[in-house]
Amino acid sequence: MPRLFRYSHQSYSTLRTNKQHSFAQQFALNIYPSDAIYTFIPKNACSTMRTTLAIANGCIRDSSDFNWIHQNNNTFTANLSELAKAKYTFVILRCPFARLLSVYLDKIVSRNNPAWGFVELFRRKIDIEDITFEFFVKSMSKERIKNADIHWMPQTNFLVYEDYDDYFALEDFATARDVLKDKIDLELVDARPLTKHGSDGYHKLAKRKPYKRSPLELLDYKSQGFMPSIKTMYNDELVACVKKAYKSDIALYKKKLGPENLFSL
């Protein structure tokens, strides 16, 4: 059976003008030695995976050259023939609640470019210090906000195939490591110590309602070695917001990976 593309048949326009397919295709990356395709979703171990692919495809020697990946996001993008002929396909999904919190702590609190882009989405009528996690999550009810940046847009937007050979949970990365080594002899290279993403090594922030605190306040706590836990950053209202805004992501995660690693209060 041929591999069915997720968005191609949803429009009768020429494929090159099919915006949904074209968007997803640019995130479908070749692993040349195994004729495999990996769909790259930002905030889902993407630095680790892009470093791994760069080494596997012979472009860098080892993880010490990991900064190469930041200028080469599209270097391994697959063309239509490569997508159709792929011998193996896989994607890494993440709990939508955890992914949204991760992008907030990484991009908004740390004042990276997406934070200023978020301010622009409100025509500069808000200040960066107005972007509490509560405000950030509630804003995702607006489609133009939710789809404005690759770091927080729905994971389903990135899927070029209707179905993949394997779906892995970021929350169970050890399984992905073992399966990928067994099936396509791919050695995963952990880039987290290099990018300094993630919350490993931080103490839990013991403050009430941290979702109402400003990015600057959270950044100050972060500099002191404290980060809020996912449980303290959500209340019932925010959970309901994510369930509605990321309904398709949650449904896909449950269908392919089960509910065990999905956050719930």
C-alpha cells in the first residue's frame, strides 16, 4: 500500500500550492542511510533529533558541532519522491500540556524571539511582562494566535503522513531510543546538556499560583535554580482551555500512545 499523505487529498489545488501539505513537508526530514523519514516537531526533543540526524547523515562529526543544526533546519527536508518511497517513518509526540508549558518557560520567560513575536500578535498593546502563563494559555483560544508560531502551534499541523510506522512519546524517550536503534540503527545523541533546555537540575518553585506571575518574576526564580512544576502551573480553567485548543493533539496522543503520560489534575 502506498503511503497516504495527510493533507494532499483535502484540496484539489496543485500540491505545491497546498499550504497545509507544503508546511508539513518542510518538517519531514530524511535519514539517508536508512531511507527513513522523521517528522520534526518543535519542542519535542527536536534539538536532540536534529543533532542525531546531522551526525547520521554525515554533516557533523559529533555533538560538539551541534550549533550547525540551527542554520540547517531545512537541509534534510524530503521531496515528494523521498516521502513516497520512505522505508520507515516516525514522529515524536508530546503531552500538549507539557509542551505548552515548556515553550512558555523556554521562549516567553527567557525572552527569546517568539516572546517578542507574541507581543506583536497583539499589535504591541501588551507588554512582555503581561504574558503570564495564564494569559498565554487563554490566548490559544484564538486561532490566529495558536497557529502563529511553530513552537506552540498544534502538533497535528506538522504531520505529513496520514499514518506513521511508529509514534513515540517524548515522555518515554527510552523506548524511542531502543526501537530506533533496533529498526534503523540510529544512535540518539542527547543534546539537552548542550542546549540547556528542560527543567532537570532545578528545584521546584514553592509559590502559590505561579501561572499568575510575570515572566520577569519567573525568570528571577529560574536564575536562582527554581522552576514551577506542571501541576502548579495549571488549574481547572487552564486545563479546559488546553483541552479545547489542542483537542486534535490530545486525541492523537491518546489514540497512538494511550492516556498514561498525559497530564491531568
